[in-house]
Amino acid sequence: MFKRIEKYKCPRCESEDILEFDNFISCYKCHLDFDKKFLGVINDENILAREELKGIFDTFSKRDT
């Protein structure tokens, strides 16, 4: 289901201590998850963690109610 590899690095802290899943990576150092579809496509400093994306989505969802 998951494996550790060296080809990814965390876009936030640049750690290579990464756990890879099918669609995302998880950083052991900063404990953030990042969607693979953004890695290498968007500059690292502009990539939002899944937790941050969820917070933005939740904010807009609450405004609609």
C-alpha cells in the first residue's frame, strides 16, 4: 500500500524522509501531506499541503450555508 522512496522531497521542509502513497506523499519531518499531481508542476513554495487545501475548501463550504 505504501513505500519509502528517495525520489520525492517535501516541498515545505525539503526533507527526503517521505512516505509515498498512490496519490500523495507524507512527510515524516513536518507531518504534512502533498498531492503528487502538484509536485514538479508547481514551484515548491506555492504548493499547499492537503491540510491547507482542506481548510480553504471548508471555509468556502461554510460560507454557502
